[in-house]
Amino acid sequence: MIIIPAIDLKDGRCVRLAQGDFKRVTVYSEDPVEIAKKWQENGAERIHVVDLDGSLAGSPQNNDVIQKIVEEIDVPIQVGGGIREIKTIETYIGIGVHWVILGTIALRNMRFVREACDAYSGRIILGIDANDGKVAVQGWTEQTSESAIDIARRYEGYGLAAIVYTDIKRDGMETGVNIEATRNLAQLVKIPVIASGGVSSMQDIERLREVEKYGISGVIIGKALYSGAISLKEAIKLSKY
């Protein structure tokens, strides 16, 4: 199981939101590139980057920052937020982004996801953000009636690299990862699942390790790293134990 530090971008800065609420923002750095370097120096094998502005706008808004991150570090990155055109995927892959995450568009256009997977096999990740098991889109501002499991099953066989499953209520709250829902999703689909949302302590890493065998390939950690509740080096060490 891989430990993936998160860098959320808003107005070019590194921030964290509480439960996806754009009104509850904490700024952790004016220089996301330096944060990326820090995570690389601490042993990160992959970095999760989200363009929060892009999620709301429906198109990338922090391209320059993302390109600088790619240029300055050697660690592969996965990027999400506002990716709703093939041209955007092409641009990101072209500048060196290793994986792109499709969220809102996946709920609205299966053909697009198929086209993306066919063109960039192994480079497409499905982002599923859920609130009480129901998927939310458009930067988490729109709630749908679709379940996370139904969406995931819809894309089996497409050749996705992984699913990032985020529990919105826990995201940025350090209340503990939703082990049950994450394990349940991983058991019911044949796509590797990356856990996200609420990771608060090393105990969360231990608990995820216990269910890793069901198909959980990684975990994204955000606020707990920035607050110092979790040491990236120690989390990586534990994940490989």
C-alpha cells in the first residue's frame, strides 16, 4: 500500500478544505512547489494534486503551478480537478503528469471515459467523492442519487489505473478514514482502490493495512501531514512493514 501526500491548490496556494467546503479554507503554503519538494525529500513515491478552482470552474485553473511541480520533482504525480476534455488530459500527460483523475465527467459521460482510457491506458484514475455513500460532483457542490459502488461497477473493464474513493464528510476533518466503506468498495470491484478522506493517525494506516488484501492499493493523506499528526516518513515505513 502506497502513502500519497496531497497538495490541494486554490488561487495558486496550497490549502485544505474542511468537508469540501470552499468557505472553510486553511492556507498551508504560498508555494506548493516547495511543499512537493518536501514530500519528495521525505520519501513520497507519488503525490496527489487537486486543482480545487478547476473543480468548480470545470476547467484547469492552476496549470502553471502544476507544471512547476512536475518540473521540480522526480516523483510521479496524479492530478484531478476540472478535467473534462481530452485536450486537457493530453496537455497534462504532455507536461509530465503521470495519472489524471476524472470525477464529475465520469458521472455524466461514459463515452468520454472510454475514449480517455483507450487513448491513455493505465493513466486514468476514477475519482469518486461520496457523501453518505452517494456521489457528489462539481467540486462537491452538487449531490447526486448515484451510489459510489454503482459508479465504480459501471467502469469495470475500462482499464482504469485505480479509483480514488473520498469520504467527503471526513475529508480535512482528521476524524479517521472510513475503513468499512473503502473496504466494501474494494471488495465489490476489480479496480484498485485508493482511500482518501479523514486520515488522522498512524492507527488509520494500520487499519488500512489490515484490509489492504481486499484491493486497497494506497491512501491519500492531507491535513494530518500538514498539522504534524502524521509523519510521512513514519507512515511510509509502516505501510511497508
